[in-house]
Amino acid sequence: MTHNYLGLDAGGTSTRAVVVSSDGRCGGIGKAGSGNPTSAGIDAATSAIRAAVTQAMASAGVDQVSGAALAVAGAGGAGHRATIAATLSDLVAHEPVFDFDVLAAYFSGTAAPDGYVLLSGTGASAVRVENGKLAAISDGLGWLLGDVGSGFWLGREAVRAGLAPLDGRGATTLLTGLLLDRLGTPPVTHREGGRTGTLVAATAALYAMPPLRLADFAALVFTAADAGDEFAAEILDRAAAGLAETLAAVRTPDVVGPLVAAGSVLARQPDFAARVAPGAVVADDGLAGAAVLALRHAGVLVDDDVYRRVTSSLAQLTEV
Amino acid sequence: MTHNYLGLDAGGTSTRAVVVSSDGRCGGIGKAGSGNPTSAGIDAATSAIRAAVTQAMASAGVDQVSGAALAVAGAGGAGHRATIAATLSDLVAHEPVFDFDVLAAYFSGTAAPDGYVLLSGTGASAVRVENGKLAAISDGLGWLLGDVGSGFWLGREAVRAGLAPLDGRGATTLLTGLLLDRLGTPPVTHREGGRTGTLVAATAALYAMPPLRLADFAALVFTAADAGDEFAAEILDRAAAGLAETLAAVRTPDVVGPLVAAGSVLARQPDFAARVAPGAVVADDGLAGAAVLALRHAGVLVDDDVYRRVTSSLAQLTEV
């Protein structure tokens, strides 16, 4: 007989759940808000996780699953696991297994138990996977201390470079106009405290956002570089060098498995992904990987046939 | 007859007040915590301002002053001025005048009504002063969006460069050992989630601080560079280039006045100050400038004699 399992990928932007049978067929998916306990808070994260799970199970037509793999940043952290597990206790027969969200990203690109994943989304990191487990990670130290080449890193560079010419610093760059357009800052002619009103309005709008939201401006760097802006091209050069260094830090000759490129920056910028991770499979969604983790933790061998069934059944579900 | 005036310099670290007579004699000083309404909150800032002022007036033996000049970041901001003025209403005969804290820094180095000041403390900016007023400012956009070459900027670079080798990225640098010593992170041998325990402990300690406190690590860059660390020297090169650009942005051939270097980074690192602001007068304290602002706003002509009286009487007060 086939059993049903639950895979969950709890990200900083959204939480996605999938019900997968032991032969690899995905029967239902669900989606809710941020399920990252660190950034969203444990109450909001727990609510989002339960909402995504109940939606996936209703869609699959099952009342209970045999087991669950929950891919959460930092594998949930010891303090949050019990709370998250408790919210799912009526839905999952066995205690859920927590795992690293970077592994869901990895297995969304390959079924191979050994290999590498380079991520650049809001954050950035590289991971070596051995025997299906996280063996080493580099960077991923967060927006303040690391995440070189991430969406936040690129967005911060875009914003700083875009603002500088407004008080006479830095090189002229297309980023200034793109930034002001994006902020919707109208040109302000009067000066305020020795600054142009435009600069005052733009900085006020930016400080009103949570710092992490600077990641929303990452796309401006690609837009400006595509239009021939040398300053933006130089930001991309530094991001690419940083990501290459991050990936090199987890490489070892003993592990020759595939390379997966994941995260919103790499998924949306295929040329940049090909530059920093040549030959990589690009995975734009952690849901397939969450299903694979659920099967692996249940002791199901995920061979190429099972993996194809996971990805093709998921594709049908997300097409609808 | 002589009148007494109050000068106040409300900074992010401390608030200092001085009572100055119309002939330039400083009769008493006071000191309290952060008086910056933006970073400390308006209630804490108001309490600190009142505490510093009452201490200075008690020390000078006066019950009321004729007027007051309050040097506050961004000149206090329209929303905070009424609250701050109200807390001093029994102590100051006339409505206090608010002015920019950068002007207190400028007048702590010179009495000239026209000139420039380059600041690098927790933040960084350059200001052109014309007729005793702020005519233009560059950078000073805060830790997230600007402040190139500031204490925060240097500290952030030191911390990121120091952490990187702990997961195999970046160049080997003395900053790693200096950072771990400063954090008091004991070497941790076990690995946690694919990272060394030392890196996990260091990042946890750093994220437990408010982001601005990364400024406390600025001194590590100078220590490492003095010991021959090339990576640290390169960070200082970039800081110096940024500060030079910030100063150049406010320079105009029409204003040929003196240059003042101010802020904790420039006051504590005379070689670095001489490099980024050649020929500058280094001012390590905004108190003399606050006294000058109080006199100027009261209509007192601050000539070289009065200025010398301000600085020499202040020196006697602070020596005690």
C-alpha cells in the first residue's frame, strides 16, 4: 500500500506544502505567508505553516499523512521545533523531521544524494550535500554580516550607488533614475538642511522600509547593466566574484555530484546564473525538494523514476 | 552687563551642555546620555538634554540663561523641537534656537564663519559652512544608505572580513583573531549545521547587538593595518577614498575657509585624519562649537579673542 507524506518549504517570503505518495506522486499543494520563525516570528510562522499544510491536504483529499519533512531556515532551531510540531500533531501520524531549507532547494534540482547548491535569493550561501545531508555551508551569514551577491547585497549596492550622485558623490549611473522611478519620488526642487528635497524624500522612503526590503531593488542592477551602465556592471562583477568564492569554499574533490543554482536572483537571471554556476541546473522553487526530503526521511529510495514522477506531478498541480 | 547662554551638543553617544557668558567665558558644563531623538527616542533624549543642562547650570551657579542654541542631528526635526523646548522652558528666558550638530563640530575647530568640516564618527558627512550656516552637506545618509568611511562602515567591513575565513571565504587577515578576541568568543570545536561552532557563536553575538554597534569594531581595522595586514590597509584605502569624495562634493572655489576634521574616528586616528583632510584642525569634542553657536545666535560677535576665551575656559573646566 502507498503512504502519503508531507513536504514543507518554509521561506522568508512564502511557505509551500506538498502531499506526496510513497511512489512519488504529488497529490496536493498549499501556500501561505512567511514560515520563517526568525524573520516572521514564531506565531505568524506557525500559522502560515498550518495554513499551507491544511490547504495541501484538503487539495490532496487526505486527513492525515504518515510523516512530514519540514525544511526551515537553520532547520527550525531547537527552540521553535516543538511549537511547530505541536501545530501539526493532528495531521501527521509521526513526529515531523526538521531539515535545512537549503536542502529543499538542492533536491528541487536533482535527486543525487551528493552534490552542491549555490543560492542567491534574499540571502546567499553555498552548500555541499553528502548522502542527502548538509555537509558544509559557506556564507549565509545574513544581510548584516554576509550574504555576498544576494538580493539584499545587490539591492543595497543599487540604492547606495543610486543615491550618491544626488549629493554630488560617486559616478553618474542609470541606477539613480531607476531608483527614483521605483520609489515614486517626485522631483522636489526646494532644499532642506543643505540637501536636495529629492534626496531627503528618497532616504525617508527607504528608511521607512525594513532593511531586508532593499532586496527588492536587486533587479535594478541587472536592468542598468543590460542598458550598458558600467557602474552597475561593476556591481555585478563583484557579486559574481563573491558568489564564486562562496561556492569554492564548499567544493571538495571528493564530491563530484551535480550543481544546483537556486534562489530568486539566480532563477530570474539565467545569464547571471550561468556565469556564477556554469552547468548548474536552475531550480526556481523548493517544493519538489521538500517532497524529496519527505520521501527520503520516510526511507523511500528516490531514484530517477520516482524523481521524475515528483517533478511531473508537481508541474501538473502548479499549472492548474 | 554680561548675559549667560546655553550651548548644547546632543549626540548619539552623549549629550553635553555648556553655560557661556557673552564675553566667551564658559562657567559650567554638564553631560548625560544620548540626546539624539531619532536613535534614542524622544523621551530618553529629552531627559538626557534636561539632565545635561541642569548639571551645567548648577556647575555655573546660574538659575536661568538668556538664550540657548541646541545642536541636534538634523536640527532636531520639526516634530521634536517643541517637546525639547518645553522641557527647558523654566531654564531659558527666550525660545531656544535649534541648529545642526555638524555646525557644533565645525565651530569646535574654528571661529571662521566660512569653511568646511569633514566628520567621521559613527556616521560620516562633509559640510560647507557659509556665514555660520549649513550651506551644503554630502553623505550623512546613515548606516544603511551611506556614511562611507564612518565608524559603522569601517566596523562592518572589519566584521565581514574577519568572519569570512571562518567558513573558507576571503583572504586570511588579522581581523579574524582581533574580532574573536574582542567578542570574547571561545574556540568551539564542534560543528553545527555545517558551520564551525566558533562562527556560529560569533555571528550570534553580533546579531544580538543593535546594527549600529558594529561601529565599535572600527578600531580593529587601524590595529590590523598598523600590524601590516594588507586586507585591513585596503579597507582603509577605500574609506579614505570615500571620505575624500564626500569632502570634494561640498567644496566650492567661492569658499576658501578652514577645514575642520571631527568625529571619533578622525579624532582618535590622527594619521588617518591627516590623510583624508590634510591641513585640517582636528576637533575632538562639539562642546566649544555649541558655546560658539549659543553666542552667535545671541548676536555676539565671536572674534579670535572671544573664541580663545571659549576654548581656554572650557579646557580648564574639563581638566578638573
